[in-house]
Amino acid sequence: MKKVYATKVINTGGRAGEVHSTDGLFQLDILPPGKKAEGATNPEQLFAAGYSACFNSALDFVKKHHEVVGESTISATVSLYNVSKSDLPDVQLGVELEGHIEGVSLEKAQELLELAHQTCPYSKATQGNIEVLIKAI
């Protein structure tokens, strides 16, 4: 396997802390889901941002391969689910990806989204680990 990119981000304080990249280009305050403060985010929003960007890049590759030129938009909704059957927390993620491709039918868009799901690194990383729903809109 040939590494094509690596990045390192450090967290202190967990869900009530901060994250920063070691190259100094990225720094954010982190809060638990549901808490709000200007300039802060949570791990689920970061995951949604990364997944939507990565998925849309995979979709661009698929569109080019299938000679589709319409601009695409991907939204990622990341949810936390408590699946615990005891007092101990057991929380899992779930993802809903919605995609739109200008000038393309819903059926064709769904087909292209499914192909992008096969090539997206985030989709590969989550495969078999969390539920990911994909829907053309």
C-alpha cells in the first residue's frame, strides 16, 4: 500500500476540549453534541464534514467516468444512537448521505451515488461497522 497523504490532529479534553493539527493550520474548540458556542464544533459535525467532502470527491470521479457533467451536492447527517441494554453507555454512529446532481434523473443519480459509495474512503472505512443510508434527492 502506497501512502498518498497523512495528517495528524491532537485532542485535549475529549468532547469538552480542543483539537489542532500539528502543522498549525487547524484549531477548533470541541463541545459535546447539543452544546453550542461560537467557533466550536463536535466530533459528529467534523465526521459529517469529512464524509460529505470525501463522498462528493468520489462522486466527481464516478461522474467523470460516466461522462456526467452536472454539479453535485452531498449532505451528510451523522446521528448518535444509544444501543445500550444496560447502565453502561453503548453509542453508535449512523450516517445518511443525500445527494443531488444537476440535470440528472433521481434514478441515474442514485446509481451514481451507489457507485461513489463503493470507492469513497470513508464509505470503505465504515462498511460493516455502521449503517450508512444513501439517497438521491
